[in-house]
Amino acid sequence: QVHLVESGGGLVQPGGSLTLSCVISGSVDSPNGMAWYRRAPGKQREWVAVVTPSGQKAYNSAVDGRFTASRDNVTNTAYLQMSNLKPDDPAVYYCTIPQFWGQGTQVTVSS
């Protein structure tokens, strides 16, 4: 059984920073891309970023330059460093590998 557990969400002021973590446990057959998505209230789920097993990264244009995705293949942990958070960023953030999703962590941006 594979489990993904996100943490690190919270309340931050506009312009602030947060770092999300996602620990992947269980039997994973082979290295996978680790991706982040988000869903804001009333909106569809949106892809945020992905890190391939080799460390290549890609970002949604809405976060490119402000967010940095990374991974630790030894501990099977994915990270999403978020800076200069904006009013459009609040959402539940999810990490995912193929076929598996975490439960999400809430990010709120408010002054």
C-alpha cells in the first residue's frame, strides 16, 4: 500500500513563503515523477509543478519563478518551496505520483 502525506500548509501573508513536504511511503515499483496540484474553492484542480526522477522540473506559468519543486529520492520526499505568495495561490495543495494522491494541505494567503 502506498501513502502520500503532505504537510507544511498554513496561513501566510501576501508576499510570504511556505514550504510543503510530501512523504511517500510503501512499495513503489520504480522511480516516478512527483507532481504537485492545487484546488482552490470553486475552481478545477490545477497542475502546479513536477519533478522527474532525474530531477528535471516543470512549472505552471502561474507559479514559475516563485515556486521551486524538488525531491529527495533517498527519503522519497517531495518538496514545494513557495515564495512571494499571492492572493491567487490559496488552495488545497496535493502531491501525487502515478495512481496515488495525498490528502492535501491547505495554504491560505491573507493579511
